[in-house]
Amino acid sequence: MQDAGAWTNGLRFTISIGMESTETLVAPRGRPREFDVDAALAAALRVFWQRGYEGASLTELTEAMGVTRPSLYACFGNKEALFRKALDLYEREKLAYMEAALDAPTVRGVAERLLRGALRQQSSACDPKGCLGVLSSLACGPEAESIRAEVIARRAPAHAALIARFEQGKAAGDLPDHIEPDALARYLYAVVQGLSVQASTGASCADLGSLVETALAVWPGR
């Protein structure tokens, strides 16, 4: 028997001549992923955190992630889908202190945990300054309205949980009667967001710490 063999698209095939034939093993299609998905997503998060959704170009993202555009699309989907996955990671790893704050025994304790958690976040030498949610919701144009809406929608459950915790504290006598839980929750979020904005514009750790101490000093008590 004579045969001629060739490689086409990574597959070995055999052409048989005469009465005899042979079988060959076919190499698996496709290639194994050549990058660390978790590391690539962490790199994308950093770019989005520094630039915001619209400010982060695909070129910057692929260079930081160490992937090609086809690999990015194959693994993460489009830019919007990648941002959502990065936002998941950001909430899971960088904002865990917010959920833990609700377990504080007093409403002032809740506020203190939130503020000090935000201060630690903004004082970190490892992460970009500012808040990914604030940056991406404020810096989105009409073409990225879905991203802005996504960020706002994700914020709503946490805000509702904080209001419920303050209502519980007020019912237990932990807040003055004239204090409205909803307004107090909005005030606290304003301080936390203010920390991130000031950090992103160069405020020192000492200045941010002073802001936290002042907010706690004027916190309403019985």
C-alpha cells in the first residue's frame, strides 16, 4: 500500500491506494487556553478601575490582560460582558467590608465599619484610587447607558439593606426620633463616595482619615 499524508488545520489524514487502508488518530480540534483567566480578569478590572468603562480601550485591555482580541471575545464575550465580570470581581473582593458592616451591633458601629473599610480601600498601595462604580456611572455617555444603569441597579440592594438596618436600629432606640433612616443611609453613602473621589484626586491618607473621624464625631446618637 502506498499512502500520502498531510496536516490540514491540525488534523492528520491518510490517503490509501489499493485494497488496503489504514486508520490514523485525529488530533483534537482547537488549542488549550494559553492564559490564566483569573489573572486576565484581575488585569481587566485594574484597567476599568483606572479608566472607567468608556475610557478603557480594547487595546489597553488586551495588552494588560496579555491576550489577543479573539481570545478576549472567546473567553469573556464583548467589552460590556467583560466589564460585568470585572464588576463581579470588584464587588466580591473589594467591597466585602460593606456586607460585613451590617453585622455591627449598633448603627454607629455599622457606619464606623463602612467608613473605615472605605478608608482602608482608598489607602491601599496595591489598588487604584477611587470607586469603580462611581467612575463608571458618572463618566458614561449615552452609548454606554446600559453600563450606568447596571452600576446603579447593583447599588440598590446594598442601599436597601443599609436603610433596613438603620430602621431596625431606630426601632431599638439606637437613633434619635427625628433621624430618618433613608436620609442617614444616603448621607453615609455620600461620605463613602466622597472618600473615593478625594482619594482619586490626590488627597493624602491623613486627610481621608480626618474625614472619617469627623463623620464619626458628628454621628447622631441618643
